Amino acid sequence: MRIHALDYKRIIAIIMCFVLITSLTCLTTGCRSGVNGEVYVYCYGDYFDPMILEDFEAETGIRVIPDYYDTAEEMYTVLENNATTYDCVCTSDYMIQRMIANDMLAELDKDAMPEISNIADVYMKKSESFDPGNKYSVPYQLGISGILYNKKMVGDVEIDSWSDLWNEKFAGSMVMPDSVRDAFMIGLKKNGYSINSTNEAEIKQAADDLIKQKPMVYKYANDSARDLLANGSAAVGVVWNGEYIYTKDLNEDVEFVIPEEGSEFFIDSWMIPKDAINKDKAEAWINYLCKAEVAAKNFDYLYYTTPNEAALELIDEEYLNEEAVFPTEETIEQCESLVTLDAKSTELYSDYWKKVKAE
């Protein structure tokens, strides 16, 4: 019998705390090592089912020492200052591009990772936008930004476009991202522009639209946006598609849509720092995560789109048929991933975002 998602999350949260405490205790007291050594991994917090740590060690004899960060920028600074601390790192597409450009990553030995063949070609191709030739990274989790809305609160308004976020009916009941690139993505896509535009006129137009929208915004938020929709504090909000199932479990009136103009698409991937000490063990970890049964277990924990094609046979059909969770290839083709911009363009976005927030 499937555990209700919310209860499952609570149970896992308790387990996760235990795992973290155990890991910290081991680091400070020097407790046992895996029979085949250790691999030090670094990723976003709560980004895999913690039970797979024990499963991986049982299968390989390698003990995983996990560590977590909040933002990709934080991770980058840590690796830049002490690149040998971690053997394997998971982070986002635009940051991987930056790390490749700065010669911080090791080229992968794909012969040592045969389970990579489970990753769908469409996602390997998408990854080439930041990792040409897929030399340095392996896709792990995917997501698309969209509009989460309460169908009772929006009434007869059809939600299918970014421009719907300028509907005065939602004044005081709208949640927007508190992030410069994510917020500008909406303004740019609304006007038919690339989310990576470096054209000042296009960036300014997006900023002007965001300024016009601001009086209608209830709150700028990131992780808490889903909770505001779940408890009825807001009618519409912008979230990643992986938040949909979690929120739906709390409030059956919420729905999720990817706007017709297209959206922001992220790929989080695993890679190995150039000076990693345990490169072979890091490759074993990545290979293990690419196994169909492991990817399916992680999907049941995270509810983000898995790029693992083989895992689809192990995932409940109710999720496979939900386009919010598994978007069509046509939808994916309409989406773009963020790329690292040059210094001048980055400053432009920052300056215009300050104007948006100051109005």
C-alpha cells in the first residue's frame, strides 16, 4: 500500500535527521569506513531518498559521506576554495557551464558508468546546451517552471499564459519568484523573448512589466510559494512542477500549467570535480543513481521529472499520465535553460531588478 505523500515526507524527514546526525557523528568520531572506502558527495539539501545511502553501501561496499548546500553559488565558492573536499557534486545547468569554463571538472569515464544508457536521449541532448558532448555531467533531476493555481479561487479565468499573472482579478493573491533571473524569465517569455536575453531594450520591457505587476503581488517567495497556495493564502503562484504533487496532496483544488509561451527548464546533474580523490567511487555513485529502480525510488521521494527512461516502467501510471509531472517533448522543446551571462548582462539584470524591488 502506497504511503500518503505528506505522511511519507514526514517519515522520511525523521529518517533524514537521523542520517545527518549519524553522518556528523562519524565525521567527528572517526567511526567505521565502508569496506571499499568512501565517496564524499555534495548536493542540494534533501535531494535524494536517504534510504539509498544504505542500499548503495550494501551493494558496493562504498560508504557515502553526504554534505548539503542551499544555493549553487554557495557550492561554487566552496569548491573554488577547496576543490579536493568532495568527490561528486550535483548542481544546476548554468553553474555546470560556469565550472566547465573554469576548468573545474573531470571528464567522465562513461565505460565505468553503463547505467547512463537509461537516461533518455532528449535530456542528454538538452544537456549539451551547457555541457557539449555530455563530457562532464549526467542528468539527475529535471523541472519546469509554471503556474500553480487554485481553481476555485480563480473562478472562470482560464490560466494558460504568463500574461495571466497581470490579471487584476488576482491582485493581492499572487506569488512571484523572489529571484532576479526567475522573475525576469516570466517578463521576457510573456513578451516572446529568450530567458537569456542580453538585449537591454528587452530586459527593460520585462522590468517595466514587472513594475506594473508589483502592486498586485501578495508576496515574492521561492520555496514557500507552494505553501501559500496549499493553505489558500494565494490564488496563483509560480513554482517548479515538482512542487505540484506535494501541494495537491494538501489541497485538491490546486492545478498546475506550463504557459503556452514556454518556460524555464532546469537540469540538475552530477559531475566530478577535477581534483577529486575518489573519482572511481564517484563514478560508481553516479552509475548507481542511474539504475532504473534507484531513479524510481528517488521519484517517489521528490516528484520531480526523472530523465531516467528505464525508471518509467516502475513509476505509478497516475504520475506518468500527468503532464505537469512528465511534460511532453513538445512542451520541453518550447522551454529554455538558464545560461551564465557575461558580466555586463548580469549587471543589467541586477540593476533592473533593483528598480523593480524599489518601486
